[in-house]
Amino acid sequence: MKVAIASKGNTLDHLIDLQFGHCAFFVIYDKDTNELQIRSNPFKEATEQAGIRAVKWLASEGVKSLIAGDFGPKIQPLLDQMGIQLIVIRKPETSIQQIINLLKQKHHAKA
Amino acid sequence: MPAVKGFRPYGPELDKNAEAVVLHFEEYEAFKMCDYDNLNHLAAAKLMQVSRPTFTRIYASARNKIALSMAEGRPLEIEGGEVYFESNWLQCLLCGSYFNQPHPEEVAEDCPLCGHHQIQQIEQLDFTNLQYDSL
Ligand SMILES: [Zn+2]
């Protein structure tokens, strides 16, 4: 299952981005294959509906769950409709690597 | 589904250009179940497959909108389109993350981030008034 994490930069040492729609990069992690992709956010500079467009783009990439420091209020209904899970981490000093470690550990615990 | 698509006010002082108030389908359902079918909130929440706090919020919003329409003489439109139910929100007691449950028929058992089993249901996550946890 693919998870997209909003990141402030293009390495795993960067911190989680608090702005989902306008984040600099998305780190897409596939829990099943352990594969990582770092993609720049095409809607970063969008003035309108950046979050909604980012959600649709990520969903088309097969992402089933999104992680960010915060999400705009308009996003939730769309995600509920699409069956995508939101995970909100309100700790701005969390790095992408820390999040991936948590996800890996969870995956191993289950297997 | 509701029998009507909406309601129009009438009267001599009416502002013809008044913007319609849009009542979502779930708000109509919540209002009808409580005030026409006389169900209590818990029973109505179960029928709508939402948590009780979510139901209470939908119902309060329905009443506000109906009152707004009457008090300001604005048409009331019932949105018949997509039926959308808000998902429930939970919090992990170990890592502190918040997450929703987008499939209401599935029961959350552990945190999607760290896998911890101690999770609790919370009121709707407040997206507008951010309080960041300190590390
Ligand atoms: Zn957790």
C-alpha cells in the first residue's frame, strides 16, 4: 500500500510539511515493496485548490493514505469519498525518515 | 430521498435575489430523523452509520440552516446529490498522530502510523484552530 508524506525537501532528513497542498515534495512510500519515490509537488505554486489537485494526482498514483502536519478543511470530504486515509502529525519537528521508520516497524510487526 | 427539492419563502418584503441556503442530504436526514421520526440522537447516529458527535454536528448544522432560511427569508435547497458521511477521527495514544477511518464499515484496531493498539475516538479534528504539540 502506498503512503504519501508531505515533505519540506527532497531528502528523508527533511521535516514533515505542515501545508499539505503547498508542500515542496511528496515522499511516496510503498509499504509492500519498500520502494521510495521523491516527487516534487506539481501544485506547490497553485493559487487555487492545490490540496484537492494534489489529492487527485496522488490517488492516480495509487496512494491510499496521506501524511502531513495539517490539511485544509475542504480536503476531508473528498478523501472520505475516495476512501483515502489522512494521518495528521502535529509535531513539526518530525523528519520523513522518522515517519518511514514508524511505518516499517508497523509493517514488520504485522507480518 | 426527500419528497421536495427545496422551499421558497413568500411575502411582500421579500428579497428576490436572496442567496439560497443549501441543506445537505445528510442534514435533511438528521433533521427528519430527530424532529419528524422522533428518534433519539444515538439511534439516529447508528442508522446513519456515523459517530454520535458527528451526528450531533450534522443535526446542529441542519437546524442552523433551516433557521437561517426562515429568519432571513432565503430559499432552502435540499442537495439531493451525493450522500457523504464524514469519517470518524481517532488518535493514537502512543505516537499522538490523528487519523480518520475512511471506510466506516471497518473497525480501526491499531494506529496506521506506529501500529500501537491504544487508540481513542476523538471529536472531529479541528482543522481551523491549530494547536501544535510540543516535542
Ligand atoms: Zn501511533
